[in-house]
Amino acid sequence: MPGSHDPTIVTPEHATKVLAALYYDTAMGGSTHALLPALQVTSTDHLLFGTDAGAAPAATIDRAITALTATLHGSDQHALEHDNAHRLFPRLAAR
């Protein structure tokens, strides 16, 4: 029987910790219901703005952006649109 420190055993706690550390893209999912699954495993500081431009029509992207701006406000919205990406890619923040 594997020991409690066996790296092949994945516990719910470990899975939760790993999921919380990931970053999630909002691509086409800006409504409260679309963001809820990501926000159940992490916080807004791990959300990144995305549109799926090129894969979705402009009208669909506009609706997703409208939903996103109605869902997140203030510092959460600014973090999603700027700060989180700048933290991940600091060399691009200076541009």
C-alpha cells in the first residue's frame, strides 16, 4: 500500500490547490454564470481577459465583453483586463 507521501496519490486538497494556482481565460464567457466555475476554484487575480477573436464573430465578442463588464467591476475588472497579465508577463507591462 502506498504511503501517505506517495506522489502518485492525488488528494482532493492537492487538486484544489493546483486548480487555484492556474490562470483562466474569459474567452467568450463574461457572464456571472460563465465565470462561476473558475471563481469556485480561484479568485479574480487568476482570470485573464480573452475574446477568441478570429474564432468568433465580432457581435458575439461584443456581447461577451458587455457581459463581462456587467459582471466584474472596479479593481477586479482592471486586474482581469491588465494587472493579471502584467504580473504573468512583466516584460510586456512596460510597453
